[in-house]
Amino acid sequence: SFYQQLKVITRSGATFTERDVIPVRFVPMTGEVERRP
């Protein structure tokens, strides 16, 4: 598993603000979706 940060990106005119919200875990998809071409 890999850990990443969930981010909220807010736009105000031409300016963007990025804010980390919570840590999340990336889990690769398994099962039926892996067998699709």
C-alpha cells in the first residue's frame, strides 16, 4: 500500500490554494477489473 494526502484545491479568480485534508491509503484494484483487457 502507498500513503498519499487527500487535497482540496480551491480556486479564487486566477489563484489556486491547495490544502492537505487527511492521509489516505492507495490500494491497487484487484479481482475482475484486473482481468479486463
